[in-house]
Amino acid sequence: MGKKVYVRVPTDIVRNENIYISNQEFQLYARLCFLYFRNYQKEELEIDHRRLMYSLCISDTRTLKKRLGNLHNLGLIRNKINRFPKRSPLQIIINADKIKESKQFTQLNANIFDKAEEINEHSFRLMFYYKSHINLKDKKNDRSYCFVGYETLTKRLKMGRETISDANSLLKKNKMIKIEKHKLKHDNEYDEEDELLYDKYNNHYRIRDEWI
């Protein structure tokens, strides 16, 4: 069995803590981060944009250009891409300062890129989000799962509940996560308006071992 290769992304980017980045743009940025670390942390990346589009299931160059433009506007890459070269590699200069200033990273098996045709960009983002809340080194508390609620995901990632549900279904179908459902419960207590009080239990999301 070969050694695992990982893709590492700053956790604050994963969680949209300081800036908002869409799931489509995040998938592209994760690919650039992977190439950055594989390139011995050199900012200048030379990329075959056609292969990049294929790996991300992008069929139109305008789509790729728009996503790169948004990454540039957010300061995640330094150069603005106005056109794609016909016979030479595309040069993308990733902003290494943004990466180096991050105190925490989230990593997953780089084979996740091979799943692009089977899972969508929403599933891809959720995998990283769930992993960002899992700490297998925490021996005092069980941090082997993430228990984020739908409300947090919709607020952080600007995803609808149906989109989240569909994305989770794809991850389950591809045997990438396990979901332990925890439904609302109550203890027969009522508030001042005689409404039944519920104790809320979020789902527990566990990432399968081969991806971590």
C-alpha cells in the first residue's frame, strides 16, 4: 500500500471565518493549495488549465476564469487571469502569505480529487468542513466526529438545507462518511408560553478512515 498524499487547506478558509468563498471556488482553491505544497511551497504554479478544468469537471473556460477572478479579488491568488495561453502552461501565483498566516490547517486524503465526477462541490466542501471539527489527537474528549448543525452550515457556507442533505447523501453513497442521526427530544418541560421545550441533538458526522 502506497503512502497517503494529503491536500491541506487553511481551516479559516474551510469555515469561511474571515472571507466568504463559494463551494465551487473552494474546490478550485483546494486544488491550488495541493499544488502549492507539492511545488515545495513556491508561489508560482505552472498549470495545464485544460487538465485543471477536467479535474474539477468544468466544461467552459469562462467558468474557470470567473472562479480564478474571484480568488484574485479575495487576495488568495496574486495575479489576475485575463486569458488562457494556447501553447504554454497557465501561470497562477498563489498568495503564500494567506497560507502562512493560518494557524490551523485541515487535511484530507488527496484522492478526494478523483471523486470529482461522483460527488459535487458541495459534498467536497462538507468533507473539509466536517474534518475541520475532528481532532483524533484529543484523548480527553471524543473528537472523532463532527456534530455541526444545519443552521451553522447554512449560515457559514450559504447552503440550503436540501443542498446539504443531497450532498450528505452523495458522501454516504460513496462511503466517505457515516452519519449518526440525533433527533429532537424533550423532557416534558414547557416554557412561559406553554410551548414544549426541546433539547436539540445534532447529527454526528464521522469521516471514514481511508480519507483521514
